[in-house]
Amino acid sequence: MVITILGLICLLSLSPATLAAGNDYPTEARVDYVLGCMAANGQNYLTMQKCSCSIDVIAELVPYEDYEAVTTILSMQDQRGEMGMLFRTERGMQEDVERFRGAQTEADLRCF
């Protein structure tokens, strides 16, 4: 009983900012990911649940700033010419993409 009360007091003492830290991805980014995931994997309720789980796992593993950078890199890789080539060949960017792909793989293992 004492441990339960102590745990409750500790939980209540956390600031809202501390509680929100695990949910720092904006809703728009989460929805965008889920819609893209559903476009690739099927347009049904079960897929929506799996894709929602997937972005939640990614959010646990990848800070939003890194996620935002990687999504920019991935979209720029589709550009033609020198600009696209820079995003496809620059070593640091490729390492960032590989770390993100690892988080996606973990999300797939947990959710799909």
C-alpha cells in the first residue's frame, strides 16, 4: 500500500512537459505517416491499427527532429540532377536514413 501511494505521488509530481516528452511528434506527422503506410499496405481498419502502432514505435526510438530530417532526405532523394544526387550519395545522410530504417524494421517486428 505504501509503495502504491509513493508511486502515485511520484507520478503526480511529474510536470506536463515531462509527461508529453514521449509524445513529441505532432499529430500531422503521425497522420501523414499512417496515411502513407496505409497506401503501401492496404486501406482497411487492421492496417490502420498496425500503421498507428508503427509510428508510435518509431516515435519511441527516433526524436522528432531526426525523423523530420530523414523524411526530408528521403523526399529529396527523388529529385533529379545534382540536388538529388547529393541526397542520395552523401555519407552522413545515408547513415541517418539507415538508422531510421532500423527503427522502421523494429516497428515492423513489433506491429505487423
